[in-house]
Amino acid sequence: MGKKIFFFLLLTSCTLSESGLRPSTGSVNELLIVTNDKTQWEGDLGDTLRSFFSAYQIGLPQPEPIFDLVNIADENFKDLFQKYHNILIVDINPQLTEITSETYQNLWSDPQRVIKITAPDLSSFYSEFNLKKDTFLKLYIDVERKRTLIINQLDLEFKLAGMVEKKFGINLPLPEGFFLAKESTNFIWLRHKVTRAKQDVELSILLYSADYVDTDVFNPKNILQRRNLITLEHIPGPSPLSFMKVARDHMPPVFDTILDFPGGYAVETRGLWEVENDFMGGPFINYTFIDKANNKVITLDGYIYNPNEDKKNFLRQLESIFFASKFTSQQ
């Protein structure tokens, strides 16, 4: 088994957090859903929640749900269940006349997000849920990042993080186990290999920068072209004339704008990579943003190699590192 950062499933320590609460529990990317009874979960209400929260994660080569869902009836929601890190409570109460949505941070444990939707009937619940579900999803993903960061901070790679900060002016909370694979002008390649019985897992981070000229750097075509040029030059494959490139045939890359990235506005790219003249491949996630203080366009890129196995949790951990980054000029 490799470093614990990449294999934690439950956070069950008895140590109190800084808030004085017990650490939250539950598996990585898991959401506990509390309904009035099991019949609701097995019916249309459960179907609605499953179709959204268990939709397939974008940017993976095989189907993996965004969240793994656990359901219990309200009468059983007590004790250890209240310490889950992500909780959605649905209360359909015909005696009510209004719909309410409540959200709580660190109510029973830390970190934790509890959301409760109370509605007089299913129709009004669906209206409220569809209106706010994207916000709910973001809140739950934020908790996943925070939990990952807590584990990361147990063993940080300070020397390597210092090298990154000196070169790019970015503080990254790199967990122990990463090592420098390659460095050149405006480029760093960091790797982390995890030994497993069937197949070793590799997680890698690429950082590259260039002078900022104009907003054309955010054009999706230019983002992909720039990544391909970087990997062609720096990321060789295992066989002669092989190199990493963006895979476009199986699943085109998906782009999104992120307004709350640590550096401000960023373009997120999720897609697949493959190796030309070889059979390797996997998912990558890429954030392109501007360092205004130094007039640089910077890209943080993470990719996973874990053939024939799930990749979602590993990718989420790289994503968590990126969202915890800080510019030296911002500290």
C-alpha cells in the first residue's frame, strides 16, 4: 500500500478539530441522503437524487459516479450518521405550506456540509431541488476538497513545494511522495508513484507558464495546443517515437469557467490523454489562469495513470491540491 494520502477511505480519528468538533466520517466522494422512509428512496424521489448526484463524472474513460450515495430513513439518523461529511436531508411534510432549504457548515462534525430541504409535497420539492441542485453539488465538492487537504497536511513535501514556489510564485500543498521528474525554463513535472498489487498508480502534476499577451490564452483550442506542445517536448512515452497527447476521438475535452479559483478567473479543462505509438492513457484536469502580479499565464495540470481501475478519487485529490494553491503575492 502506498502513501496514506492516496488511500484514505474513512476519516475516523478521535482527535478534535480546531473547531472543537469530531472529524467527519464517510468514504471519499460519498453522500448520505436521509429520507422520511425507504419507500421514498426506492421511488421517484430517489430516482431524481440518483440521476443528479450519481451522474457520471465528466472526463473519465469509464463510468464513475460523481458521488456514491448512502440512504437511511429519518428514524435511523442519529449518532455516527450525523458525523458524515456530506449529508442531504429530505423532509416531505404535508402539514407544511412553504418550502425551505437550509444549509449548515460543520453542524455535527468538521469538515461537514448539511443541507436540508423541507417541502409539503414532492412536486414542490422537485422545483426547489432543480433550482438549487448545482449550488448544492458545489458545496459538497468543496467539503471533499477540504477533507483531502486535511490528510495532505499530515505529511507535506516542503522542499519540493519550495522549489515550485520559487519558480512560479505559487504555494502548492504537495503531499509527501511527490518527486521532481523534470525541470526546464517555465516548466516542472512532478510525479507520485503508488505501488499496488495489480498495477502501480501514477499521479503527475505539470506546471508551465508563459508571458501573458491577451485573453486568447483562454481559447479552448489554444489550451489544448499548448498542452500538446508541452507534453510532446517533455513527456516521452515508453517506446520509441511515443509521447503524450490529448485524446480527442473517444471523448472530446470539456471546458468550464471557474470564477473562484485561487488565482481568480480560470478555465478548467477535463479530458483524456493518450500516448502516441503506444497504448497508455487516462484522465487529466487542467486549470489555466493569469498571475497578474507577474503578467504570466500559468497552467496547473494533473493526470492519472491507473489502467482498468477507478480514477475518480485520485483525480479529486489532484484537484484539491490545485484549489488549495496560493500565489506568493497573495499571502
